[in-house]
Amino acid sequence: MTLAGISFAYLRARPLAAALNVLLLALGVATVTVLLLASRQIESRMLRDAEGVDLVVGAKGSPMQLVLSAVFHIDVPAGNIPLEEARALAAHRAVKKAIPLALGDSFRGYRIVGTTHDYPAHYGARVAAGGLWEKPMQAVLGSEVARATGIGVGARLVGAHGMGGEDTGEAHEETPYEVVGVLAPTGTVLDRLVLTAVESVWEVHGTAGEPEEYQEITALLIRYASPLAAATMPRQVNANPALQAASPAYESARLFRMIGVGVEVLRAFGIVLMLAAGLSVFIALTHALEERRYDLAVMRMLGAARAKLFALLVLEGVLLAAAGAALGLALGHAATGAIGALMAAQHQGPLTGLLWLNEEWWVAGAALGVGLFAALVPGLRAMRAEVAHALAEG
Amino acid sequence: MLGLKNVRKRYGAGEVLALERFEAAQGEHWLVLGPSGSGKTTLLHLIAGLLAPSEGEIEVAGQRLAGLAGAALDRWRGRTVGIVPQKLHLVPSLTVMQNLSLAPYLAGLPEEPARATRLLAELGLADRAGARPHQLSHGQAQRVAVARAVMNRPKVLLADEPTSNLDDAACEATLELLQAQARACGATLLVATHDRRAHRRFERVLELGR
């Protein structure tokens, strides 16, 4: 017989009340856990995707849309920019490196991106099978594209007009790509792209034969030669009526701020749930005190010190909280995994429930603290409970 | 032994117990007789250290109770005094066996499952070890309460109105059980009752009240 055994026996005697308290706490813990896991993963993924890109240049429009479409490949681009303008910019002495991107088509929901070998090199991508493209109409698959579609080197794929959303248009049947390579996983947006030469995109859209001054690309990812360029470059670009410059770092920070409000609201909701659970545990234990007046008196009669009765009540609160925390963490991880599976089905980035963050210890600790705190007052009352009268009446 | 000298217990202005002198030798069986309100339960609680006297001295099994307080008093009570309360007060969430184990556990003594099993068998409750208190008849519950009271081989066994609402045969059996168990551990037995039927089983009687 142990104190925990007695506490457990009491909890088991009222299984419904105990289960409700555990569930309430678990929901709060799960909400906070999901937010923690999801926001941390999304944030770190966006940081990885935007790493080393100082400036994005695209068609005039919203800078946020430009970053979303050209860096994270979430939104659709506003339009294209003339190749000559892009070339002039790439040759600028403040630019260390410029990677062109030509968007427009997709393959089974995955974007086909016309670019140069600099693009996979930028993310440090390794070739898992085959090699990179050497001429137009050769394609290299990102790791997830290859895994999800099940095709590999030597296969032919046909792009469809559009970005893979509901507006995906007709297939470019007469201009199939040949898959020449598959990339190893990089943990970046590259995993969900089909890469090819810029010229392929022109070929598919029937502009390949036209003179260079009529060619277009969608965006240019720029790395500065010196940080000083950040002061002048965006202004210079924006002065051009055809071009828009956007800083991925600035736009992502703006995006986090906007999403941040929602995240804060949800986190507050989770915390309110946990506090409500604490209140519920408090009520349950206070109620239990009334119910167990005689039990507590009998325990004193049998030789239990006051401190032992205090410990008994507190232990009960902590047991409930521990069960709630464990269930909540499990639920949170499962829910994050489920959301990740849902996002994967929409070709959005990977989100896994199989990740343990150190902050989760804090969440578990907070849950235990809630249980402990809720049990404190009932515990003190159990300690002070009168014995002789309770034994005499009844 | 057990000795009380000039003990008074008052609640506010009212005096519920006044006992000039009472002494009982180890192993003696006493009946504490008196109408309700005469302070029988108060006397038992004073001896058990559950209440402190307003005046006077109490010594139980060689221990002056005034010299004990807090956790030490609780511990002493758990190890020295066995109590069968009038309403029995078995712990409803625990099984019969767990109710018995509670006594040594809370008194800080080693649990003796073999002793608990033997006591249950002796009291004809061998098959009720896993039952919960609400599944027991009143007679069975009372036997469990007696077993719990003697689990720690107390030096003093106190029973409060054990025979109320019992027919003659059950009354006899209950008193017999208490005396047998008190004898088995050499305890001084005090049975508080207003039931005159108990009279003939006891040679020593302490009459309370006017």
C-alpha cells in the first residue's frame, strides 16, 4: 500500500470525473503543443527556404506575394519580367549571384521551375539518382515529388498550365519532359519542385524561337555582393516601372507578425483550457473533501499525520495532471502529424509529429503545476480537518 | 496501564465529561456504561489522543498523552490504540483487504498481508478480501472494522456502541469477538455502550453520567 495507491483508488472510484478532468487538461496541453510544434517547424522551414536570398525581384505588385510565390512557392506570381531587365540586374556590381526562376506550369500539383544549376546548388542539394539537366526539356525531380508520384529517371512527364491549384489548366501534351535526375531530400522547398532549364519553360509556352528581347522570366533571386547593397538596391529596382523588389527576411518577419496574432490567440485559448482544467480539479478535490470527511478522520485515527492527508490530496491532483499532460502531449503530437499529412496532401511543406522540442517539458511542467496548485487548498483543508467529531457523528 | 486523573472535558461553557479517577490494568476488559450524552465517546477519544482534555492527566500504556503532539501523537495512536467507531467508517474506495492494510501503512508499520488474511479467515471473511465495504452486510462490515482495529496488535482496544441496533444473538457474538480479539493481543478493552445487555459479559464496569 502506498499513498499513490490510495490516491489512485480514489480516482478509480470516480472514473467519469477523473476522465473529464484529465481530458480537459489534455485538450489544453494538446492545443499548446500543436502550436509549439507547428509554428516552430513552419518558422524554421521558412527560414531555411529564405536563407541566403537577400532580395527577390519580380513583376510589379505586392512584395509579400512576390516572396510567397518565388521563395516559398505558395502563392501565384503576379506576372513576369523581361529577360533583358533581369540580365542587366544580374550583371550589377552589387549583385554577387542571381538565380532566375521561370514559373507557369505544374506536374500533378508540383511546380515546374525553370532555373539554372545555381538554384539546387544554393540549397546544397545532392543528386540522388541520374544527374542535373543538360539541355531543355530535361527535368529533375525534388525528393518528395519523386516519392509521391512514384516516377523516376527515364520517365516522361507532361506539365499542366497553372500552379497546381484548382485553376490548373490544360496539359502540354505535345511537349513532354524527360526525367534525368532525382534530388536527395534537402528539407527545403526544393523537395516539392520539378526543376528544369529556363529554356524549357519558353519552349513549352511557344516563345522559344522568339528573339531574346521578347523572352521573360518570373523572378530573380539575388544575393548581394556586400550588405551595403541592401540600402540602395531595392530602391533602384523599384524605380523601374516593370520591376518589384522584396526582401524575404523582411516579408517573412511581417508574415510571422501577422500570423503571430492568431497564434497568440490560440495559445491563450490553450492556456485558458489548462486553467479551466485546474479549476475543475480544484472543484473535484474540494467536493471530494466533503465526501471523504469520514475517510480522512479514519486515516488520522489509524495514525496518519496531518501532512500525510495533505500529501494524499496533492498527489491526487498531481496524478490527474500527469495523466492529462501525458495524454495532451500524445494528442498534440498526433494532431500535428495529422495536420502534416493533410498539408502533404495539398503539396505543402512537411510537418511532423515525430519531433520533441525542449519547450514541451515546460508545457508538461506547467500542467503538473496547475494540478499541484489546484490541490493545494483542498490539501490544506484536509490537513486541518477535524477528527473527533467526524468519527463520533456520521 | 491506563490511568485518568481529574480529567475534565468542556466545550465552551458545557462540561461533557468529569472523571476523578479511573485506572485499568493491562489486559482488563471494561464496560463503559452510560446514557447517551454522558461522555462515553468523549472518554474514548481522550484515551485515543483524538481529543485533548481541558484539565487532568491521561496516561495510556505508560505514555503521558500531554507529552505527545502532532505527528508523534498520530503515530503513537496508530501503533498503540485500536478503535472501532460506532459508524465503522470503512474506506469505501478500498477493498476489505486494503482497508486492513491501511492500519499498518498509516501507522508506519510493516504491512502484514499474512496477518490480514488470517484475521479475515478467523472472522469468517476469507472470501470477502476483495469486496468493497458497500458489498458487505452490517455484521461483516463490523467484523472488518474489528479486524482493522487489531491489525497493529494494539495495547488498548476501544469500541464505541458496538451493539446498537443488534439483536440479542448478534450482540453476544459482537462482544465475544471484541473480547476474544482483545485477549489475543493482550489489549485493555473498553466498550462504551448504553446497552445494558452487555452488562453480564463484563466484570468491570465504569458508569458515567448521573
